[in-house]
Amino acid sequence: MVDFIYTGWGALVVTLLMQIPFLIIFFSIVNKKAFVDNTPAETPAEKYTSTRYLWIAIVLIAFFVVNFASVKYMPTVVEANTKMANVKDVDISATSWKFDMSERNFQVGDTVRFIAKSEDTMHSFALYHPDGELLFTMMLMPGLETASALVHTFDKPGIYMVRCLEYCGVNHHGMRSVITVAEK
Amino acid sequence: MSVANTLIQRAPFFGRMFQIQENELNPVNSWPALMAMTSFVWLSIAAILGLSMPAIQLFDLGSHWYYQNITLHGAAMAFPFAFQLMVAMSLHRAGACLGKRADGILVALTYILMNVGALLLTVAVLMGFHVTYTVMFPLPVVGVMTGQWSMSALVLGFTGIAFVLISMILTYPIKILRMSFFEKKQEELQLAERSMKDPGMIGMVMGVLVLLVTGIPLLSIASPILLYLYGIIPAEWIAWAATPVVFEFIFYIFAHNLMEAMAIMIIGAVYATLPLCTADGSRRLYSDKIANLALWILLVTSLTSFFHHFFTMYPALPSTFAYHGNIMSYGTAIGGALTIFTILATIWKHGLVATPAVFLILGGFVMYILDGVTAIVISNVAWNFKLHGTVWAGGHAMSVLIAISMLWMGMLYYHYPLMTNRTIDDSTARKCIKYFFLSFVGLFYTFLAAGASGMPRRNANWEGDWLIYGALLGVFGTILIYSFYLYFASLRNSKALEF
């Protein structure tokens, strides 16, 4: 369940969970005070104050929960939870409009650290699951001494698509490659 | 007749919307009316270009057209439309609330630099300078080296960008600061007195200060690069400024805060206008103190939340900056939450007069909050690695621009009788609001769903299921254009005020 939350579609679900209550409350109040009864409300001052504190408390709790639960999915924590002795390092060099990779063929269960640099302009290295889900993207800024790097464990065989997601010129859409993952 | 009034009178189609009577209020009305009118010319161009992009993809007309149109569309929407409309309305508000002239050399320079700059950039893009409105440095230089566009297109494009930046970072903020603190008050120009303690005025001053403070470093690195391109200084003198990491960080500190400044300014404008539309005639917010607190929280947290643009550079971006950007981004939402409370509490306490102006303003505010949720979601480090570079991020940028524009367009409805001595066509305006909101919701959720599915932004090859999202964007984009047409019609069909 939590794994789903921190995917692209999970982000949309959480977004809707925040937006829908806001829309209902906002339109109810506007409708009531613009069309049903627009006379001044005789709500006591303390009620406004308690509502304000409750509202801010709800927002703070929601933000704390969302961010705290996400810690497990941050790259530093993913790396810390990985047995680095078994990790395969793959060096990637991105230039307009291709990826040079030191290794493109893996097996299910392989844990790979993708270490990527750009040689000319802004690029990214985005890895797509065979079912189309975007697994992660790394921004590659040219001229940096430290390369971008992420660890990923392959869980399913198939053809994984690699795309550049940072606009990099007139053939940006053509900058892609594939990684093949075989059964163990 | 003033230069501004003459230009308005001679403008085909749009001129009729903004005809200004020659009277003692001309120093407040003329230039803002000219700027608003010109911004709508750019909006018309940007809207057609926006609609062309799904069409180019659906009918496979070629990537050249797609990248050309996406660059022109983004640049026209963000700067000569949205920003210029904000300049127009804020100058008008400052003039009428403080009793200061909204004309003079700084205003004329802002207008000329913004529009000439945008025209030069347009010509450069038509010459092949397809860099998108975020420039993507060092792409402009790499593009010349790899034969994607010419050096003359680069020089022309950078000149246009420099003109636009000078108007946004120097001439406009300085004019607002002069009006707020220094220029002489003229009683006959002051129509609704406000002090600098008023949340509406504080929001405006915060906004221009952010532009000035975060923009000057960008001008400082862009100027030597431009001087080198003109052949005035040697290449070795600009090595410090042309390093991609230097340029990108300075650029995003400004670009991120430009959007935040526009948001702070429009929230201030809502705080100023909503009390004027309350049913009990109290002309008060629920609480000025809470309104001001929300603005200060938005200001302080937004300044350093720009790190969220670089999360996916890990570990090149140290984790501490990523966490800082994550926390600050959620901090902006606390300012947003307080703003929601203030606005709803004001409506609840004082009631609301249902006019098209207030509904367009509230509609824009709802859009702004809906978009804000998507912004904080993508500002979480874990989600950012799944969404950055997708249509989710592009949709967020477009949605916030549409929301801010809708708020200013609502504000224009409110200011319109004062500006032109005419009243808008009420029934067309109400129709416009319905279509505007419908199209926004359609576009917004299509962008989010496309982003969630991993659809890349700024990509001329929408494959498979992504074409369905493209078709939906085309449908809702058409409705949005229709709502713009209705908006224009509500101004063109305006009637003279009867006294």
C-alpha cells in the first residue's frame, strides 16, 4: 500500500485526497454565503479561533505523515538499506542525443547503481518499467564533478525503456535507449 | 491625447475593449489599460500556439513545429501575457490606492522592454532558437555548436530575453517601490485610500522586492554573457558566469521566486479586493493580522524552496539542501492554509455579493490552491524522483499561470468601470467563468494523470496511451480558448456607466 503511494499514480491519489475536501468545503461556504443567506454570520469569535487551530493542526499532521512515510523512499535511505557489496556499478555518459552505458543487460534480482554524467547540455536518465511506470529520473547537469547516482533493484524481466526527460534540443524525443533484464 | 490612449484607440479589435476617456484620471488609467490590452494580444497568440501542440502530435506534423511552438507558447504565456497583465493591474491598484501617477519613464520603459524583448525572442525562435521558455542553459550555446540554430538567432534571442528581464527585475519593481514609498501623492488620483499596513499593499511590495532581490544576481551573470556575445568582452571573462551549475542555480532562484512573487502579489490583491465585495459593506477581512502572517510565511518559505528543482541531481545536490527544499516547500503550504482560512472566514463572517468579478477571483483562487497541492506533492523528495520531468511538472507550471491570470482577469473586471467608465457585459462574463473553470479542471487533471503515467514534458513524440491525453488536452484547450473569447466579448460589449 505505502509502496503504491510513492508512485506517480499514488501521488495523484494523495493529491485528490487533499483537493476534494477543500473543494467541497470551499464551494459549500461560497454557495451558502453568496446565494442562500448572505447576511453576516453571528458565529462567536472563539469558534473562528478554534476552527483556525483545528484547520492548521490537520494540515500540519497531514504534511508530517506524508513526509515521514516517504523517508523510506528517499535515495539516501534506499542506498543505506542496500547491501552495497552486491551492487553492480553502471557508468552512463549522456550526450545529445544518446546514452553510452557500460552495461545494458541484467538479471532479475540484480541491484544496480546507475552513475550518470552529461557531457554537453542538460539531460536526464529516466528508467521506465516494462509496464510503463516511471521508476525514477536523474537530472544530469554538465560540468559537475559529482555524478548523479541512484540504486535500483530489478524485480521483473523485460525491456526497460530509458528516456531523457530534460529538454535538450531538436531531437530531444529521440534520446532514448533500452536495458534488458532476463530471468535469473 | 497621451501616447498610451492613442495606441489603444488605433488597435484593431482589442482597442474597443480599453478605450479610455480623456480625464483627470488618465495618469492612473492609460498605461495600465494599454498594458492589459497588449497582454491580451499575446494571450491570443499563446492560446492558438498552445492548441497547435496537440494538433501537431495527433496529425504527426513534425517535431520542428512542436519545439518551435512550445517555446513561443511558454514565453508568450509567462512574460508578455501573465506578467504584463500583473504589471498593468498592480500599477492601477497602486495608483488608485496611493494617489500616485502610474505613468512616466519607468512605466513606458517597462512596456517597451517587455514587448520589444518578447518580439525579438519571437523572431529568434522563428529563426530556429528552440530552447523552451526555461532556456535550459547551456543548451542555447550547445545548439549553436551542434548546428541546431545560428549564432545570430542566439544573440537575438538573448537580447530579447535581456530586455524582458530588465523590465521584470528593474524598471517595474523600482516603479512600484517609488510609488509605494517616495513619489508625491496627488489627492485627485486617490480613489480608495489604503495604507502600507494593508495586506493588499504589503503583498505588492513583497512581490516586487522578491523580483528585485532574486533577479539582480541573474542580471549580473546574464549581462557579461550578452557582452561576450556582442564581442565586447573576451570569452575568458565570462567563464565564471557561463558555468552551467552557476547559471542554472541563479536562474532557478529567480525563476522559482518569480512565480512565488506573482503568487504573493495576487494573494495580496485578493486580500485587497474581497472585502470590497462583502454583503455587509464592512470592507474588512476576517483578520488583517492573519492575512499578513500568511504573506510573511509565503515570502520566507518560498525564497529557499527553489531547491526542489534540483532534487533529482542526487548526490550532486547535497541531501541537506534537498531536505531543506522539501521542508520549505511544505512551509509555503502553511501560508496557503492560512490564506484559505482568511478568505473563507471573511466570506462566512461578512457574506458575499455575487458579481462576475468576485467569482472570477474566487475561481482563480480555487485553481491556485488546487495547483498548490500538486506543487507540494512534487516537492516531496521521494515523489520528485517519480514525477520530475513529466507532464505533472509542466502541468503545474501551466496551471499556476492560468490560475494567476484568472485572478488578475477577475481583478480587471473589478477595476474596469474605474478604468474605462464602462461596465462589463454581465451575462457573457458569467458564461465565461463557467467555461473557464470547466476547461481548467479538464486540462489540470489531464496533465496530472499524464504525469502520473510518466508522460515526458516538452517531448515531440507522444506514444501510445499518451496520445489520448494529448487529445483531451486539445478538447479542453479548445474550451479554454472559447472562454477567453467570451472574456474578450464581455469587455467589447461593455456599456457606458450611467451616473
